[in-house]
Amino acid sequence: MPLSDEEQQILKEIEAQQPDIVLMDFGSDQIAAATKDLIERISRMTLVIAAAGNLGRGSQVVYPARLKGVLAVGALDPAGSVARYSSLPKSGNKPELHAPESLRDSPLSVVLGEAKDSQGTSFAALRVTAAAALVWSINPSGDLQWVRDTLLNTAVSRKVKGRSTVVRTLDIQGALDEARTRVVVEALGSAEMAFSELQGAVGLATSVLDRLIESMGDRLIKREQAGAILYRLRR
């Protein structure tokens, strides 16, 4: 179904404004060439996230989620399996990521009121969009490719029941920890810092930074000097 003039104008405004992240929650089996070109241009400068569609297993994801530069998001049921209605082709790399089908037990549910009880790939995509915003807020110096890679590289792989297909599922905590680790690495650089200096540079809570330092293990070298523990990166 072709987009209305108003919808086309919205896309043109997005292209002109160049926002960091855009959620596209519309879908069709077809897409006009002009719309396709416009969304592809947007996806080169903006992280575009889109609902994969609710056509069921074996079905291709809808446009614009089907486009290469768009991060397509499928839905997980309460058991953590790919929802039966969530579009999932028999082969291919779409959707790149799956997330819970509703906003229940999410801070987003407070904001959206009645929508918190709805379900579908639209709400899964909204979760991923929120996660992307949080990740980027931790490390504003990152680019859209880094945010996308962080979400995908920290995702948990799961097999689809009855099929050889493996999908990636959103791990918000893992993505946030990866972003925080990058901030710590960039802050240290080639320097050596005491905990208080490092905390001042990265702005993380003591408990969070303690946990990150422990998880980084052999990536850090630490030594004691005048009663203080100093940290530096292992080269």
C-alpha cells in the first residue's frame, strides 16, 4: 500500500532533521520505489528500527523492516519463544532481533497507559528503540553502527522450536553493560587512574563501576600505591 502524501512528508522531514533513532511502525508486503529510496537514505544516517510484522512464521517481514539498513524486530511470547504470529521467514537474516511482545513489566507501560496490555511486533520494536536510546545515552560518542552492533552482539541466541533457525533476543542489561565498558575503556585510554578518578570520568554509580571492573577481569591491570588501587588497560 503506497504511503499518503502526509506520510511521505513525515519521512522527508525525518531525512531533513537527521534524528539519532527512528521507530517505523507500519508495514506492507510492497513498497513504492520512491519510499524505499527515501528510507534507505534515512537509514544511512539514522538508526531505523521497524516492526517485523505479524504475518506468522514462514512469512517474510514487512516493509520497511525488510530493507537491509533497517533493524527489524520480531516478538517473543511470555515463554521467551518466537510468537506464532511474528513474521519469521524460513531463511534469511530478518528479523535481526526479537524482544518481548508487550510492554508489561517495563517502564514504558507507565507512559503508554492502556497500550501496556497490547502485544505484537510493534511493542517489541518499541522496547528495542528504548534500549537503543539508553545505550546511546551512556556513550554519546558512539555512532549508529556502534549502537546497532551493541544491541546485536550482546543479544542471546535461541533456537526456534521445531526448526533449525536461531534468532537473537534482546538483552538490555548486557547491552547497557557493554556500553558502560566501552566508556570505561575510553576513559582509561593509555592512562592509569584510581577508582575515584575513573568514577569521576565515567559518571557511573560505585556499585555499577565495581561490577564492571570485576567483569573486565584480565582486561585491566591493577596495582596498589599509597593505599589506593590504580587501574590501567592491559595492552
